[in-house]
Amino acid sequence: MRVESEHDTAEMTEHWDLPLKDFLECFPPPQTGRIVDGYEPNIEAHETFGIPKGVVLNFHRKVNPNVPLSFRDTWGGAQSDHWVKVTLPIDFKGKFRLLPYDPASDDASIDHIFPTVEDLVRAFPVYAQANASIGNDGDEPDAPPTVACGDRLKLIRILCRHGDKFLECRPVGRTRLLLLRMNVVGNFTAVHDNSEYLLADLVCMTPRRRRVQVCDEPCQSQRSPCRIPGVPANFTGELFVEEPDAFVETTPADDPSVIIGVPHNLEMTVSTVEASFDRGLSLNNFATNNRNLFPVVARVTDWDEETAILQHHFVKPGVELVIHGWTRQSKVLAQSDDAVYAIPLTYQGKFRIKAQQFNGVYALERAHPGYKIIVLYVDPGEKDFPLAVGDILKVKRSDTLNKSNKEVKYLKCEKCIMTGTLRSKEVKLPMNSLARFEEVMEETKATEYHIKELVTFVADQQLDVELTTRSPDHKSEEDDLPSDRVITLCDFIVEPAVYVSVQVPDAPAFHIPLRTLIYVKFIEQLEKSASPLLTRQNPRLSTLDRCVEVLPLDVFNVLKTHKPPQSPTGCSPQMSTLPTPVSTKAKTKATNGSGPASPSSIEVQARGPPSAASAMYGYQGTAVDSKGRPLHACSVSSLGPKSQSFGSKLKNKFRRHKSSDHINKMGKSSGKNRFLVCT
């Protein structure tokens, strides 16, 4: 068995004849195909639409005007048992949950087994679990399997490469995509999906008959759940979303002025001899090559990963993006157990600071000088230890002492004496002591903070926090930061990105980092006046742009360790970021008020960075990591060694980081941006 762990970038070298429906599934529009014979020898279905055999058609887009739903009518008893079919517009506001179902066997059990990938593709659930390891065929016996037993996969689409079909999928919790051949045996089962989908979301999936349940929650601007016309209000039976009655917009290759709407299930066979697979340019190279043309329209042609940003905004191959221009986005890198995250400064959740503990005196070297530390435990065997449980001290510095012709390393501290007036006494703690300590948080321990209010401390130290209030922007708790585990804020970065909108320029805009492994193709250049972000004509920002991004560990390490050079003199000030750290006065207003203030106006550079900055940041992609990602993917403030603690002087101690001052100078507020929900 063979598993392709990465996409093949080569052109398709083999071709075969496919039914129109399968052709559109394996080669989604826009695409080119040659018409051949129909299924029946005596029936020429394509002649009904004036399409002669042998003609080459350009398939432009697939249109789904209405979606049929069906249910079994049993109210009249067994004699009147029949199926009822209703039709809904694609913009129907009701929401649905997917239920287990295999259309090939008509089995709706939760434990239905799909022996091979080909069987799984016939049903195409959103998530599936592999009950057998996949990917280690004996060539490397010690290598871990590509898909381990118990791994959960998100199914994405069907691909054709080199005369073979593949299932493109992504292991849950990872971003890298896998290609599985149809004959791979994995003993799959569908995984329960508790997400809620609009009808438009279901139509965007691979077309299959799907068993659904109507959600009980009210629709937008309504007090009661959306009623489905023709379905009784108290209906509790099985409801199915059938494959949409879609048609594909086509034009003959030799006469583009003639537009023909062909049903997607028409009994017509299409040869792939004219079909092509043009992967395009990586987003980073595309932005560099077209930096003088922004805003432009580009089509996503392929990808190697599905990041949280792409998933939130339904960006996938075939989707057209309006790229407004260059920008930067400020984020905080965070870690919780084995998961790592990038948190934008616009994140709407709230945090509470946790006091760090230090096991052993040697661990106190990471404590911030001047912060108060309390003694929690002293080893009874250490008779000469100068402190007792409950003592308060401040760390000063480490030093060595000659004792019995041996150098003994110790840590100089100040012991706080609380007798009348506050006094201090210098003590020396041996580095090999096993005493335990904890930070004194004082009144700051119960205070809640937004991420932008903590960023100035993350710039030169790590900080342990816990999530107290979830972000309302996340669709599910699984996509948000964990609330039951300690989160370590590791670093503050400013990474290059482009501002994009889906399909149209005035759609809600969001950031896509240049490190994202997607490939795009140029479609057309737009006038600058068409971009609300470049003209500042009431730009709209997606609220999903404020969501947390789950990162692969290798990307996290590159972002955390790569230090950029200082910005060159004369670098354009228009490459700015979203909100910057707030001052203490602004912090009090945001914390005690109704919520964080709206971010300042967005500055976007339409022409890309100057040549000096381009060379300095490595925009040509000369430095890459093990995955081929550009090392310029971040802009981390270089502030020297990081201490590991936070401490007791949070109140009135906010200090502005040099990057923050530079950002504030670059982005002058000219009005508030509106955040709109992007679904």
C-alpha cells in the first residue's frame, strides 16, 4: 500500500474518459475537457444542448440554485408510506447537523465500517477514523505510519494525479494534507460531527446524499427555529439532503461568446486529454512577483496545508481571492501541553495570570529581578538554609563563593522583613537546594486581561495564564484555546501577511500569512478604488480574523527562534499591523468597560515593500525551513534572553515596547473599522 504524504507538483501525464459528474468532481471548474460518446449507444444526450461530439468545452463554474430535501411520509399508515421531496433555496437560514449515513448501503448506524478509501469516498463524511495504521509498507520498518490507528481524518476532496485517484485529507490536529489512494485499506468509521451547517455549507462539500437533523436553535432575526416548507413542525423522522440539482456553466473553446448551462449529471462522457493541472505560484512568491499590481484577483489552485485561517474562511482550491496588498499582523505565540498557537492581538477572550512555581533554587535564575517570591517548602535536611516557609524574597543575581578550596555557586537574594517598617536583608541561597518557591501575585491575580494588554510583558519573558472567558468568534470550543490547562505565552511576533477578501473586494477582509502553503494563479488586476482597504472607504473586517490559529510545531519553532534585522532607514511606514499594546490608562478603560476598544485603522501597502526591505526580510524565499517555508515568516523583536516569570508588579508597570512605538507611528487612527461575521 502506498500513501502520498505530500502533493505531487507534476503535470498530469495520463488521461481517461469520465462521466461528466465524475469529471467535475475530480477536475473542478475552471477546467477544460473534450466531449466523447454518451452512455447509451443510441442516445446522444449532448446533442440536446447543441454540443457535438469532439468539441472542447471550457467548464467555468458550478451553480447550485436550489437544494432538494426528502423525508418519508408515514402519517397515513403503512399503506401511504412514500417519500416526499421539497426544495429549498441555497441561502436558507436554517442550520443542520450531520448524522451517520452510508448512501451506498443505506446504513445509518454509527459503527458502519468502510473497508477501503474507495468505500469511504462513496459516503464522504466530514470526519472519519482510521482503525488500522496506514502508510508503512515495509520500505522503512522503523518509520512511524503516516496515519496511525485511531487517528481522525478530515476528508476534503478527490484528486486525479498521474492516471490515479486520491482522497485528499488532513489528520485532525495537524495542518499538512495527505493523499490516500483509493485501494488503501484502513477499516474506517465515520466520526460524530456536532458542528452546525448552513445549507450553503453542505452544498460546498463533495456532493453526496446526506442524512441530517434540523437544529433547534432559532435562526438569525427570528425567535423560533427556521421552518422547512412542506415538512411538519413536529416531524421527528429521517431527513435527507439530496445531491443538488446543479448545472455547470460552459463555453466552447472556439467560441467563448456562447454560454451553455449543462446539468451536472447529464449522461455525457468527457475526456481528460485537454484537462490540465497548473499549480501556480506559492502565495509568498506570488505576492513578491505581483507587488506592483495590488489589488488583484487570484484563484487558489492547490495547497499543501489547511490552516485554521483557511478553514474559518472556507478558502480552498477553486476559490477566488481579492488580494488588497501587503500588511503585517501582530501575534503572541503560545503553548499548552503539546499544542502551540498564534494568538492575534485582536483576540476577544480574556486571561488571568497564574503564579509560576520554581522547583529548586537554580530555577529562580529565571525569575524577573525585583519580583516578590514566597518560600513554599524547605528540605528538612538543609539545616543551614537561611529562609523558612512563608518568607518573602527578591532575586538579585548569581555568584560563586570559595569554600574549602571549592567554588560553590549560590544565588544572592533580598529577604523582606515585615517588622514595622519594611526592611531587607541579603541572603545567599545554595544552587543545589531543593526548596520550592512561588511568585507573589498580590491583587493582580484575580484581574482579567485581553491579550493585547499582556503583550508588552511577553516581549521579554514567558508568562503563564489561564483562559477565563472564551472568544465569542470561535464556532466551537475545540477551535479555541483550552480553558482547563495552563497556557504559556512565549513570544511576541509581527509576521508578514496579505489582506484578502473572498470573491468580491467589499467582502469582509482578513489576513493570510505569507508562510501559508497555498498556491494561486493570477486572474486580473483591479482598480485601487475597488478596494475599501486601500481607499479607506468603510472597510469591513472578518471577526474570524480574530480567532486563534493552531500551528504545526515546526512552524512554531521557526516563528519563535528566527530573529529579523532592524527595519532599514527609509522603509515605507505603510506596512503596519493591527492593534498594538495599550498604555496603562487605555488598559484600565478596556478592562473596566464593556470590552476592548476597536482596533485602529488598517494600513495596507498596495505596492509591496521597498527593495531594501525586500532583500532584508528575504522575500525572494532564499531561506527556508525543512518544509520549504520561508524563514522570513515572522518578525520577532530581539530583546535578549527571556526570563520565565511574571511577578507582582503588574499594576502600573506597562512599558511600551520599541516595536509598539514604531507601529503606533505608522498607523494613525482615522476611524473605527466594522467587524462583520464571515460565514
